[in-house]
Amino acid sequence: MKARYLILSALMFIQCTSAFCQAPQEFMTGLKLVGTDQEAAKKDFLMAIVKDSSFYGSYHFMGVICLNEHKPDSAIYYFKKSIALNKGNINHTREMAYARLISIYTDQEDFQNAFTTAWETFKEYPDNNVFSSALKDICLWSFYIKYDHLDPGYLSPEAKDEYVVNSIPEEYLIVRNLRVDGEYLNVAQQSLVEKNGASYDVLKCTLSRSKKEVVLNFKINWDMNKDFGGKTSPQQPVIDDASKPVYERVGAMLIADNKTDLKSAIEKMMH
């Protein structure tokens, strides 16, 4: 998955740099190597930064490489640097860096920075559905993890053998976050199964491009005789508590009413 992301990103940057930028030669060399020899590509990108410290592309790919090396703090630095330098947003490359930055913050459970970054980006690029979706999910994750004790390990985009959930909406939040071979998952079928003395909601999903089937097992952590769709912690006390972070309060609002207007709710709570 990581190699595929690097190659797709490289192709995009080759198009935009040749058309709009005078990129350092080391950067172009790094692009050619990034899918086959990441360590060599890293050296080229670092040399490109030394040669031209104002070119955003070198920082972007250093961020991707640091992310692959499990160095999120370094990745954050490089993505923020790329965003600051990329004023033109050619081929939506600035938006791409923002999306990666938001994802890192969310994966680290740094909901404050994830929310702040997603909110500012949402306002700057209102037509990009990636940011509105990310903003909504940040709010939901923050509520479910803190108040419903959803396992924060489920923030990982890697699929697990099973998930313990408190409601059906938690299942769909997890599915939206998963990636298999770099592809999104679409729910095709849902069924209730009894196994090992417990109830499971089994979702059969298909990958967005290859249509390969993936089966996800969600262990039901509620009494289905009392609450068929799940049981969530009370939302109103969180909504009414102005001392709570905005993202937690908005998350509670979205759970209480899935038709809540996200932008209006955030603006109201911020004033």
C-alpha cells in the first residue's frame, strides 16, 4: 500500500512539476527512485531541499517517507513546510498534503490539532469533500473513544480480525477509515451471526477499484433485546458543557442527530 501511494504521488508530481515548476534535478531523480529504492530517494529529496529550500515537492515526499518510516513528528514537520510553500496548490497538491497531515494527527489521537487543521482546511477548500468527511469523523472518533470507550487502536487503517463495538454507527465509522491495498471499502452485505457465545455483525465489503471481497467481524457489545442499533453514552450533557472541546460537543450532536449541519454547529459553538 505504501509503495502504491508513493508511485501514484510521484506520477502526479511529475505532471505538475514539469508543467509549472523549475524543480531541482535531485527531486526529479528522487521521484524515479521512490517506488523502488526509498532510501536513495530520501537522499535525493534532502539534497533537493539543500539546493532549493523553497520547492514544496521535496518536503512533501520527505513527509511521505517519514510516515512510512513510522516517524510521525518528522512527517508533520515536512507536510507543514510543504503546505506553507505551496501557494499555488497546483494539481491540488497542497490539499493532498493537508489530507495527510490531518490523517497523522487523527491516527495519533491528537484530536485538537486534527480538528483545527481540518476546520481551517474545510473553510479554505469547501468543495473538497475529503475535508468535510475528515472533520465529521474526527468529531465522531473523539466522542466514541472518550465517552463510549471505543478502542483507539481502531484508528489504524489496517483491518483487524474483529472489532468490539457499541453501536452500528461505530461500525461504519471504522469501515470509512479502513484501507486495504490502498483502496476504500464499500459495504455490500450485512448479517447477524452467533459464534463463540457472542453476537457478531458481519459486513461483507468490496474494495473500491479491484472489487475484491473483504469480510469484517464486529462483536456486538450491547443488549440487542433492548437497543437493536446499539447503545451510546448520553450526548446531551456533552453538548451542553461549554468546557468540553468543540470537536467532542459536535461529535455528540452528530450522534444525537445525523442530519446536523456540521458547519453551522461548529460556528455556533465557536462563538
